[in-house]
Amino acid sequence: MSEKKKGKVTESEEERNLQVSYIFPNGDRYEGECCGSTEGVVVRRGMGKHTSASGVTYTGEWHDDKMNGRGTLEHPSGALYEGDFKDNMYHGTGTYSFSDGTKYCGSFSKNRLEGDGEFTDSQGLVWIGGFHNKAAPGLKLKLSM
């Protein structure tokens, strides 16, 4: 049996998730799992839903009090991201659906389109290729026959 150090959260307590519902002073809301950190503060970890006062909603995985893992971020404009997050950013593979009906599916790095992906324009045409931030040199139209 491990000894509990005064003022510290033990590893077993740190791993135990609690279910909470919390309203932040700025009006944001969080409902989901949290745990105690080694500093003795409560942080979001596990599955949860955070809704900002402005109406942005994230539902998904949390680690170290940040969006980390798989999740969905919905904006009041109708824009929607579904995919991987790292340190509160789109990072990994995901799909971003813009409010105008266009859509990007592919790789993201630190909130930017980065790597191979597909962009569906407002007319339903699908463009494939390499994306780098706002540039996409050499895109090719994907033909469906």
C-alpha cells in the first residue's frame, strides 16, 4: 500500500475520474469527467462536453484540461470539426465542414490543413491533393464514374 504525501494527490487518486457539472465565471459550462492533478487542482480528463458562453460546443476526450483525443467542435455558424485534437487544436485526421456547405477531409497540424486531403467545393466537386495551410498546389479533380 502506497503512502499518501501531505498536500499531494496520489497516483491512484489522480487516475480516478469524477463526473461533474460546472459553470465557469464567464458563463462557459462543462459536464463530464475530471480528476485531481499532482498539483492538487481539478482538471478535465476523460469524456466531457464544454459549451462556451458564445455557443461553441466541444464534445469529446480531454486530457490535462485540454481537448486531446477524438472529439467534435461545433460553431454557432454551423461549421463543424470532427476528428483528432491535440492541446486544444485540430491535429491529426479530421473533417471540417464549413457553414457554406464546403468540406475538407484529411490531415491537420496545429489548426491548419496540412498534408493529404480532399476538399469538396460548393458545387459538390471533390479536389484531392496536398494541402499546406491556405495553399494547395497541384490539386486534382476527383472524377466519379
